Amino acid sequence: EVQVLESGGGSAQPGGSLTLSCGASGFAFSTYAMAWVRQAPGKGLYWVSAISGSGGSTYYTDSVKGRFTISRDGSKNTLYLQMNGLRVEDTAIYYCARCSGTKNRYYFDYWGQGALVTVSS
Amino acid sequence: IVLTQSPGTLSLSPGERATLSCRASQSVSSSSLAWYQQKPGQAPRLLIYGASSRATGIPDRFSGSGSGADFTLTISRLEPEDFAVYYCQQYGSAPNTFGQGTKLEIK
């Protein structure tokens, strides 16, 4: 059974940092791209970042470029999102998702339950 | 690509047919359109990809259609568990984008 499970959510002040992790199981982790999708309170879905199966290609939405870093560790079947320079508008539930597709043209076939990130002073 | 879903809210009764629309600001390449269902407090669930292919385990009362810039999700006969928010997503052009959602509520 495919499973992805996020951890590491919490609170931070504006300008602060947090790191999210996502453990994966039930599939060949290194052969799938992975992504982070966020949902602000009461709002819709918004793609944040993606990484190829090998980790060699990374993609970001414009609003997080230079602040967020996506990475993966195939030996641990784990996906990460390092978030620096956090802003109030980054407050959201962050979902880890397995991707299908190619070269940042992805849809998301399995989702974790989400990790809440709250940025406030 | 901007996706506009309509209606914003759809009020129907169990057993009725639901038709949800997703219109793109430009043609979606290769019918690269997906639909997701999200219930309160839960993660989204993939229903449809490639505009018309059902994801694993999705009942056949869910069907997707369309091409170019106009797409439709149809639920042939609503079950109580189908009342939720539905999102479309295009992945034909980077960056992929989501619609704002249609809330399907019990009438």
C-alpha cells in the first residue's frame, strides 16, 4: 500500500525557518517524482515545489524561489522541504504528494495527510 | 494557465446527477487535466487524470470528459459520500495550476 506521511510542521516567526519531512513507503521511491502542495486556511490548492525521482531536477513556484529548498534521500525514502525566510502568507497545510508525469508536468496520485505550518509574530 | 471552475457551489440530492465544469484560459496540452475530491479535514484524492481516465479504486459513477480548454466532471448518481469539494488541475504546461474548487453540497 502506497503511503506518504508528513512531519515537522509547527509555528515560526516571520523570517524564520522550518523543515518538513515526508516518509514514503509501499512503492519504489527513487523512481517517482515527489511534490509539495499547500492549502492556506479555507482556500484552494497551490503547487509549491517538485523534485525528480533522481533528485537531479527541482522546480519551484515563483513565490518561494530562493527561500524554499526541496530535496530527497533515497536511502531513507524521505522527501524534505527546507523553508527559510518564512512569511505570514506561507501559513498553510503542506501536503506531500507522489507525482505522475514528466518534467514538472505532474499530477498527484497519492497524498499525505498534511502538515500545518503557521507563520505569525 | 488559469482554471475557472463553475459553479462555485452546487446543491443536489443523493441520486441526482452532478456536472462540474473546469474552463482553462488557454488550451490544455494533451488533455493533461486531473480532478480531485477533498472532504473536510482530509487530503485531496485523485479521481481522474488525462481528462477521462479514472484513478485506481475510483467508482465508475465518476467520469471525466473534455478537451482543449473545456472539461467536465460528471457524477452519474450521487452517493452521500460524494458531497465534498472538487478541484481540477492542469499539468500540460508548467507550472501546473489548480482551479478554485466547486463545493458539492446536499440539498
